[in-house]
Amino acid sequence: MADDPIPAVTEAEATGDIAAIFADIRAVYRVGVVNLIWRHLATIPDALPWAWAAIRPVYVDGTIGRAADAFRATLRTPALTPVPAEVFGALGLSNHDLTGIRDVLAAYDYTNSMALISLTALTADAPAHPSWSGLTRPFQANGKEMVGSSPTMTVLPALTPISAMPPPVAALVTRLNRFGSSDPAPILASMYRHLSHWPPYLGLAWAALAPLEASGALKQATADTAVQARTAASIVPMPADPPPPHAREAIAPFIGDVLPKMVAICGMLRAMTTAPDA
């Protein structure tokens, strides 16, 4: 657990029912990692089975995938200028590197937006609106049913412990993680740990985001994203048993800060990392 910023069960140490739920999360998300929120819930008795049992049906039937797609399509965040290929080349980033970077960004753009909406719906006090039950029809893409908009399993590089990073890279990851957050000691987002395999890209991200952080635009984007997520979540049916002790408290910092911050920033970086002529 020491490699995580908060108590969390690593995928390697998971056993029994927790390991089975982790495997199911990977299969349903079609991403080869289990996000920190689920691994953190696994440390709280009964919290992960409670949350996943409630959320899984609206993942599988496409409800959350469609809600997240619509949410991302209407999300308004500061724009970053797309970076030309020659800039990446000058930074020593190859086409292979860029494929890996774009895979990381796409995976987090996909999984974080769905987690933000589903967990917001799960912990909302207001009941879901039954008139939106039509959202539960199977999601279609190219004639095939899928859980949202990621039809194949995405394999990401190893999740590097911050203690294993060179000190300047670890410091940069920590600095980037403060961007957009109102929490003076925010939970360390896993996306930056995955992107630490490409330090020049982290430097480019800092250069692009630092002016927006200084102006307050990133914190505003986080707040706006959280508000829009609550609107998106309000139409998601989410029947659930009463939460086990401490489950809501564990989820609160994720839906209030970590996930909206990273949804906003990841979408911005993803747009920046798509070449203008791509």
C-alpha cells in the first residue's frame, strides 16, 4: 500500500472477492488497470462490493458510457494549443512514445469521466428520474454493443511509485498534481504516475498548464466540471443499498476534487497532444 498516496489495495496483492471485483472492473472498463478510487474503496469493509454492485449494471448496459460521452462533448474548459509533431520530436518523444502517451490520456479521459458521473449519482441524496430509463438501451458503435466508447482493452505502462522516480520527476509530478485543486494536499492522481514514463511530456504539460493555474482558470475548470457532473449524474438511475460506514466519506474527495480536476485537465492535455494535422 505504501506506493499509493492514500490507503489502497494494489492489484497484485488483491485476493478473493476483491481480486474478482478488480478483474471485473478491468473487463467492464476494458482498461488494463484498476483506478485508485476502486482500490481505495477496497480498504473499507464492504465498500467496494457495495459500490460496484450498484454501479456495474449502468456500466454494462451503456447508461454511464452514453452519459459520459455527452458530458465530455459539452464540457467547457480552457483550450490548449495543439502541439505540432516537430515539437514532440525536438523533445525526444518518438511516435511510439506519443502512442503510449495518447493511450494513457484516452484511458483516463474515458474511465475518470464515467467514475465521476457514476459515483456522483451513487452518493446523491436525490432519487434518479425514472423518465430517463430509456438511457439503458445498449450502446452501439459500428454495429457492436459496448460499454461506452472503448471497444478494446487498453494496456497501460506500469504505475510507477513516486518513490521510484528520479527526484526531479517526482517533484514535477507532485507540482502538476496541485494544479486545479482547492485542496492544499490533494490526493496524487494516478495519471501523472503513468505519464512519468515520459518526463519531457510532463515538462510540456507544466508549461501549458502553469499560466492557467496562476490565473485561477484551472480551479474554475475543476469547479465547473463538478457542477456539470452533478447535472449529468442527476439523470442516471442508481438504486443502491445503504452505504457501509465510511464509504461516502471515502468517495467525497474524489467526486469533489480529484476526478473533476483530472477530467478537466486530461481532456485539455488530450486536445493539446493531438497534432493539428492529425
